[in-house]
Amino acid sequence: MWDGPIESMIEANLWVRTSDRIKLVVGEFDAFTFDELFEKTKALPWEDFIPVYGEFPVDGRSVKSTLFSISDCQRIVKKAVVERLKETYNQEWFKEDGPKFQLEVALLKDKATLTIDTSGEGFISVAIVDYTTVLH
């Protein structure tokens, strides 16, 4: 999990050889019900990471949690992110035909951790454009 500025994460993705993936934690919270999972996921600033054209599939895992149905958790997180992006981008439908931003919902003892894989094509391609724009 990454703890630092976005710029150094981009550099880490380009140069670090000791890890396979670098994940950005978007949020962590207790989730005992599907409603809690939905509302707390929707409250996170997804628009800061996923552009309007981005594809954002959701992986999931659950260990010793009340919410043990991984497929249900994945669907709820996906729906919450879509609802958040609908409000932000003022759109009803997302083609998801751009770069892929792999999301993950990981539940461990009723604590949800939501991450974006920054090593994926989507995050890096968008971040590098933003990063080089900032540099010049």
C-alpha cells in the first residue's frame, strides 16, 4: 500500500523492482452491512482517480467478515463508485472504454479496504500525462 505523494508513486511504479504491484488506499472503514459498504464507498473521492472514460472492474476478497459474499461486495462497490461518478460527472451511463483502473475491495474482520492498483495501465497512463504536465 502506498503512503506518499502521487509523484513519487509514479516514479516507484517505473523504477521499483522489488514489488509486483503498488496499490493506493482510497479508503478504510468498518463495514458490517451492505448498506454501510455502499454508503461509505460512495463517500470516497473516486473522481480524483478515475476519469469519466475509465474502465473500473472490481476484484474482491473477504476473510472472517460478516460480509462474506465476494461477488455481492464487488457489485455493491461497483454500484457505489458508479453512483459517485454519476454525481460528479453529471452522466447516467459510463462506456468504460478507456484505460483500466483495477479496484479491489478487501474485507478482513469487518474492516473494508478499498484500493486502486496503480501499477495498471490506466492509472499510470493518466498519471504520467498529469505528472509531465505538472513538470512543464
